[in-house]
Amino acid sequence: MMAQLQQGGPDEKEKTTALKDLLSRIDLDELMKKDEPPLEFPDTLEGFEYIFNEKGQLRHIKTGEPFVFNYREDLHRWNQKRYEALGEIITKYIYELLQNECHLKKVTLPVDAVESEPKSFIFMSEDALVNPDKLLVLIHGNGVVRAGQWARRLIINEDLDSGTQIPYIKRAIEEGYGVIVLNPNENYIEVEKTKAQIQLSSDISDEPAEKRERKDKIQKETKKRRDFYEKYRNPQKEKETMQIYIRDNGSPEEHAIYVWDHFISQSAAENVFFVAHSYGGLAFVELMIQREAEVKNRVTAVALTDSVHNVWHQEVGKTIREWMRENCCNWVSSSEPLDTSVESMLPDCPRVSAEFREIPDSLTPTQLVVLPLCSALVRHHLDVCIQLWGAQHKVDGTSPEDHGYSEGWSTSPMKIEWKSCSARRRECSGGPWNTFQYLKVLQESR
């Protein structure tokens, strides 16, 4: 801008002089400097002066207002750190709810971990491994969420029912399911680096000495500029940390395989069902690749929600793709009516509309997970029913009612199933929790 003004006529030069005079009067140090409070936050909800009310909404203890992100104006970094600290407290709070309200037990991973090594954990119902009928496995997406959560933002900005898996876990247990809740993002622990480790990491290099010297010079200049900036913008320098990965659970994919090998495959359930959201879908597909025969033999149906799996990038074989077409369904964000087919370039499972443009921020678990699982199980059971009713029914597309199946049909879950899947109508009478009734029929039919 200054250069443009200097190239102009007398008027522009006059403006340039005035602008220079104005800038000379401004104390840039004071303008840039921020009195950032210490990055030290409470370790309890009460310390933050927040609490979950009887509706499961996060509210300020004194004012009753929802959570406010911009607690301090023009201090985005501090506000973000505060938000993250609150999120960690909420994660621990959800863990407590899983144990105290859902009566799940916390199981340490690896199963043979010694005292000194990093550990992860999952949650499962008491009957998860001995329930002879049905087992439900939940896998959340990636990011900051942990076991029992779908979306942190929903928990903080909406309520517990919207952002956690708790309502679904409770209902599943009521209906006689064993439940296993995976924790695929708990992959490592962070420890502070010692001075020796910091120096060692900067010294280790296979590069020629001359190239390393040039690189070091550039890094020193960059560090000098960064430190100058940090002096004003971020006066509190954060500690340097290193990650120590958890054995056999260093990634969501590893975690899913480990839990399968040591728990799910060892369970007594005849029917195993998965609900996998976002990156959880990718982890499930990787599980299939690594344990194809076992998964095909044990898993009855899989409900994916906005799954990010990719059968080409993951090099999924033909037999797995065929199985996915028959046993999986992926509900994706779309403005189309619920269950409307959504075109896909990938030759894997059917993709249908979740009737929402954004997942998961605008959805509750009932909308996002229960309905998709409902439809996934309906589709599977419908195939069984069609086989029982006969090939001619499959060809002409009529319902069992058209072929004399009238007794009790008008109020049965199977009629709802037929309408939902065959005609793609949203007439799930009684709500999405009829999923569990569908499962009962499914098991009786198998």
C-alpha cells in the first residue's frame, strides 16, 4: 500500500506523509503485546463453574447460560486451551457415566500389560463375552473423542444425549444385548521431553555437515523470528512433549484388530453387530481385510455413518466388497430424504441419505446412529423374509400382506420393515428403538 501511494501524485505523497506520521505515533510493542492469562485451568467441572443439568445440558452454575467459547476477547489461543481443558474433564465425566449409569466395566489394554508400560482401555457390559444371542460393538470417529462419545461439540453445545453413546448403550442393555465400546483414539501417552532429549533430537541427522550447517542457520533465524513473535503474542511457551505409543493399540486400526482378537472373537454371541462412525468405518474395513473369514462368520450387520473408508486406497478384495454390499450400509450426509440411494463411485456397500447435510454436528445419536442401524438390520432381515416368502414375492415386489400374511401383520415390526426398505418410506412407527424388535425377529428367522 505504501509503495502504491508513493508512486502517485502530490495528493498521494501527502497521504503517505500523514500515514507515516500516524504509524510513528503508534507503540507497536504495546499494540502487539497481549496480557495472556496463565494456561492453567481447573480440573473439575465445578472449578469451571459448569455443571450438567437434569436435561444433560452443560450450564453455568451461577447464570444458567450455555458454555461460552470466547470467554476472553481477542485471546483465541487461550480460549482454545480452555475449551480443550474442559473437554478433557468431560471425557473423564463420560467414563464415569459409562461405569456408574451404564454399568459397564473398564478393561485395560493390552491384556498382559505390565505396570510400567502405557495402557489404553475399553468398556464392556458384564455379559459381553458370555451373552449367547447378540453383541453390539460401537466405534466412534477420529479426533478428540474417546470411548462413549460421538462428538465433543454436541456434548458441550447441545446435551449428553446428543453427543454421547449412553442412551443407545442403555437401551441395548435393556433389550438384552452385550455391549463393547471401543476406544480407538487412545493410542499413546504424552510425556515431557528432557533437555537431553530435545538436544538429541536436533543433533541426530544423516545429512552432510555443510548442508546441516545451512539448515541449522535457517532454523536459528526462523526460531529467532518465532521467539520474537511469541514474546508478544504467546508469552507462555508450551512444554515440548514426546509420544509413547501403546503396544498393539498405536492406531485406530490396530486397536480394532486387537479388540477383535482378544474380546469380540472370543464372545459367545451368535449375532455380532457393528455401528461405526466416520474413521471408525475405515477401522472396521481394515479389520475385515485382516480377519476376513472370522468377520464374515461372526458379524450379522454393520451400520456405517459417514464412513471415510475407501475400498481402493485400502486395497479391499472382491470377496470383501461383495460381503459389504450384502451386510453393510453407509448413511451419509445428504439433503435427500432418509434412505434415498446416494450415488457412489466406489463398488462397496450401499450409500443412502441420512437426510442431513452435516454429520455429526447437526445430528443426535437417535438420528445419526439408531435409525441407520435400524435400517441396516431391517435390510438384512428383509432378505431373510423374502427367502422365506418365496422367490415369486421377490420378483413381483408385493408384500406378505398381498399373499395372505394378514394375521397380526398390520402392527408387526415386519410390516414397518417392508415399508421402510422396500418403499423407502419413513414410517418407523414406535421410533427407531424398534431396531431391537427387528433383531429378535431376525434371530428367530436365522
